[in-house]
Amino acid sequence: MQMLTRTIQGFDCMASRLVLRRSLVVSLLCAAACLVVWPAPAETAGFRVIVNSENPVSTANGNFVADAFLKKVNEWSDGLGLEPVDQRTNSETRRAFSLAVLGRSVAAVRTYWQQRVFSGRGVPPPELDGDVEVVRYVGAHRGAIGYVSEAANLDGVKVLTIH
Amino acid sequence: MSKLLSWIGAATLALCVCREDPAYAQESPAPLVDIHGFVSQGFIKSTDHNYLGKSERGSFEFTEVGLNVTKELGHNLRTGVQLFARDLGTIGNLKPQFDWFYLDYRFFDWLGLRAGRTKLPFGLFNEVNDIDSARVPILLPQSLYPVQNRDYLLAQNGVELYGNVPLGAAGALEYRAYGGTIFLDTSAQPIIVSLDIPYVAGGRLMWSTPLRGLEVGGSLQALRLDVEYLFPQPLVAAAQAGGSVPSTFDGHLKAKMPVVLWVGSALYQSGDLLLAAEYSRWRAHIESSVPELLPEVTENERLYGMASYRVNDWFWPGAYYSLFFPDIVQTREDRAHQQHDLAATARFDLTENWLVKLEGHYMWGTAVLSSAENGGISLDKLNRSWGVFLAKTTAYF
């Protein structure tokens, strides 16, 4: 009889644990679904993404921009070669861009490039000194894409809206 | 001689790649040739047993050096070469070798072709197993990325197809598929008369999920090792006396070993946080001329979970738990058939190009140890609980 009681208690305990676990799993799935269904818009506070003024593209998906800077995509939709250009690693603009668009810190992105460089998978985009150099470069290259601070003079380039 | 040939090869490539499309060179702010390199020096100290060399007394035989040259010859064509040398206990002895070399032509973002000696995409970190600056731990989880097996697992000579396929709201797929062979230098292992790998083929598929920073995927690899051993007569006589081989055994052993390896991987990166977990099995069917010496089937199980978080610009701690069962067909039970490894690392980035790491391991089990490095004592007689401490500094550019 005692054995039967213990067995029933055991099942009871297991059942309540299962219910708890199920609730936890459901909660986690809901949270994950929220993240998937309502992705946060790419915050662009602290920087602007710029392209050449002749580039027909005016808006782009945040994932596309991230993949362009990580060189996972290498062409615009019309087949024109993408030419991403970074700012120096100590730049506040780069810090803001990296977190908002790439979803990683500048240090994590540097690690990504270490992995690519030393395994023969590619080299990082060139780094330029600041806004003036980036605007000049993007203005001179039709396939170029860069980012500058909000205060930068944007003559010869246009802002790419990220959605 | 091989050292000289290696450097001549690198210099030749550097000269060749400088002769390129002048229009492209003028337009690009990138350097004419990308040159990168690293130098690592480590120290390893273990308690109770020797692990990766004579570590019980403390060993500085823990060195890696690499130098690569890469050149983009336009938007679609790239070529490169890396020289690498290392010393880790009895492995490497600073003999320089071509780590990788390739020419890479990308037709589209979703289709590219690489030919040459390319690193094997197996799991999340196989390609950076010897690149200290590209990760937090000094030793990657040894269940999946054993440094002793680097020569077998690191690179192949052949071709590779690769690409990135956007899936819209569903994320993106990144694939790589390869086929070729593996060249192994067995000159340092006198009992191996010949070793041939007629084929290696495999691939990796990674899905960048809609949850930003989360990637999941899997890798599969198949290869066959055709090996011929010649055991020294005293060892043969001892084995015959112990009854483990037939009295007709003359020391020659031929074996064909088709091996299949797979790994499932999950990686989450957000801001300065990295979480990774992988599970893997490696299975070999062995056809041997002396079946008493080698099992017909062997299968092992490997897994780990790892986390790291960059606290600030210079401090980057990390930890992992790694588990390895070398022969699950036989048993998972005794100390010689399991290896638990709990590791903690502190990475200090002193400058943008110089880092120092400290790492401690609590080990339970003896499966990753070698009897030969531990006085010939059988693994099931060695202490099951032991520790490893490592320090390493790396400069890179």
C-alpha cells in the first residue's frame, strides 16, 4: 500500500513538474515569437547610412545592410558590386552603427574578421578616418555604402533608409 | 628545404597578386595586398599527468606563428595563401607548412567556387582552431576540436562550393560543400608505413534565424583512411605473449577506415555576448587484416556548451563545459572512456593587436590523455581527477 502511495505521489510530483515545465516552455516560445514577429526596427541614432547619389536604392532591409558590411552579400539587387567602407574601430559612429545594424559590438565584429582573415575566408572592408573621407569615397563610387555621424555634410551622397 | 620552398611560394604569390587590374587598384581604398599575421607563445602546466607534451613539469612548447597574403583581384576573384608553423609537445616542431591556399571565384552571392587547400567547415570553430585572436578560450572545447587531430581535421586539398541564400523574413542560409583529399605528413610516426586518404567530402549548412544573432546548423563529413602499420618486434612479441594477437602476426597491419562525422551547432551572438553549443558523433567502420587488434566499429560522442561576455574594451571572460566519450559502442562508464572538462578563461586585450589569456581546466576522466606520454601507464590506472593551467600571449595584425 505504501509503495502504491509513493508511486502515486511520484507521478503526481512528475505531473506538476511537467505542467511547470510546459508553462515555462510556452512562455519562452511566446517571447521568442514576439521577437520574431515584431523585430525591432533598426535604430539609427548616432549615425546615417549613406550610398552614392546615383544608386537607385533608397531603402534597404537592416539584414541586407548588415550582410553587406560582413561581406555575406556582395552585390546590389541590380548586380552592381557592393563596396562597404568602415570607420576606424575607435569611432563613436562605428560603435553606434555596429550595435544597431550588425547587432554586435565593434570588438565582436573584429573577432568575426579575425576568423575570416586567418581562415582564408575574406578580408574586412577598408577603414577610413572619418565622415569627410567616407562621404568623399561613397560619392566617388557608385556601389559604395558607408555610415557617417548625424552631423556629417552629405554633399554628393544620399541617406539610405533602413527598415 | 621545405621551409625555403614555403617562403619562396609565398613571395611568388605576393608578386603575382600585385600584377592586377590597374583600374580596380586605383578605385579601391583597400591595400594592394592584404598581409596579416600572428605570433602566439603559450605555457601549459598540468597536475598529475602529462597532457599535450611534458606539461606536468610545465612546458613552453606551445607556440604558433602564421603569415598570410590575400589579394582581391576584382569583385569576384580572390586568391591567398597562409604559412603556419607550431610547436605543441611532440606535434609540429615549428615545421612550416602551407596552412591554406586558394583561388576563389564568386559567380553570385549564392554560388562561389574555391579551389586549392581550403579549411574544413566542420562545426562553428574548426577553421579557427589554431587562431588564438579569433576566440576567447586558449583551448577550444577539446571534445569537438582536439588540437592533436588538427592535421586530420583542419584542411583539405580539393574544391569547395559555397553561397549565401537570403530567405526574406525567414533569415538566410549559408552553405558550403567540398570534396578532395587530405595530405598528412607521417614522417614523425615510424610505425606508419603508409597513410592514404582517397577521399574526404562533406558540407555545412547554417541557418541565420529571424531571431537576430541566432544561427543553427549542421555539418557532415565522410572520409576514408587507408593505413598500413609496421609494429616493432618487441611490441609484437609482447602482444603475442599476452595473447592479444595471433602467433602468426608478423607486425604488419593494414586497415581501411571509412569514417563519418557529424555535428549539430547553435550559436547566439548579441552585443558582447556569445553563447555556443554543439553535439557531435564520429563513427568508423574498420576493416583490418588483424581484427583482434582493432574493433570492427567505433563511435564516439562529443558535446559542449560555451559562453563568453566582453565586459569592457580589455576584459573578456568565458567558460565552457565539454564532454567526450571516445567509444560509446564499448562503454561510457570508466575513467578511460570519458572526459569531462570544465574550463574558465580570462582574455585581456592589452592593445588592439596584443592580448594575454589565462585559463584553468578541471578535468575528470582520462580519455584525452596518452599512455605513451604518461610512462606507459594504462589510462584506467591514471588519476581520474586532474587539472590544467594555461597562459598565452598573442600579437596579431
